[in-house]
Amino acid sequence: MNKEGENSGKEKIILGIDPGTNVMGYGLILIKGNAYEVIQFGVIHLKKYAGHELKLKKIFDRVTQIIDEYHPDSVALEAPFYGENIQSMLKLGRAQGVAMAAALAREIPISEYSPKKVKQSVTGNGNASKEQVADMIKTLLSLKEIPKLLDATDALAVAICHHFHSGRLQTRGSGGGWKAFITDNPNRVK
């Protein structure tokens, strides 16, 4: 498979990851120009591991294994969202960091997208439910059925979001605001 730059029209593979400390979703899509198709998706079950450090090791090992098997051109991750439970948020951030480290160890570029940005990109609604995201993923990728664990469809949504945004880094902010828009679009401002 020929894998070249973002805009070359050649094939590329994107690995999407929905970080979690009990279940982590992953999904791989193949991009051919503007078309895309699913390669593989699933979840990493982590609940059965006793200590948080053992879960982190399992995340690193499994993400590395997926990378070594499918050779993605980029990895897109959903950013942790702010919650009321700080301990849960810290653990989720560690899980995301370990997944990032696995990609970086293989020198694969990473991008991060807020949950709202992923939902907006896939469904048109930044407040869509997991079920709405899964239903849209089923349609976009022509899946026969929605997986039982929606973490897998969330991961596919992250990969599709990355494709839609052409690899531009997106984080929890508004994307840079008016100043960034004016800089990026000088011909659209009078």
C-alpha cells in the first residue's frame, strides 16, 4: 500500500482511539482520496486488571500491537473531558497519554480532538448521544450492525473526525477564534 502525504490522494490509514480505563475503543479506517472504509475496530477490556499501572501497561502493549499490525499513518485520540470526579479524569488522562506514547514510540503523528468536536464532525450535533454517533458511524462506514460496546464506534468517529479535519490539530478550544480564521482565510475578509 502506498502511503504518502495528507493531500496526495494516496491511500492512508488512520487509527482512532477512544481512551478509557475500563474499556478502550479503537478503530482503523482506510482513506482512498475522499472515500473511506473500515479496516478493523474493537475494544480493549481493562476491567479485569487489578491495578491502574497494569491497565496502563496493557494499553501500551495493545496499542503498540495494533500499530505494528496495521501500520497507521496517523493516530487520532479523543481528549479527556472535564468531569466532576478529578481522580477519574486523571486516570483517563494517563490512559490517553500511554496510548499517545505508544504511537510516538513508533514515530506516528498524533492528533487530539474534543468529544464535542468528534460528535459535531460525525453527526452535525456536538451534543449527540453515543447511540446517535454509533448510528451515524454505521451509515457512514456501511456496517451491518452497531457493535455492542459503543467505545468502538466512538473510536471510529475519532478517526473519521481526523479525516474530515485533514489532520489539523484540534483541542478543547474553539479552534483559534477570529484571529486564526482571519490568518487562515485572508481572501474571505474585507
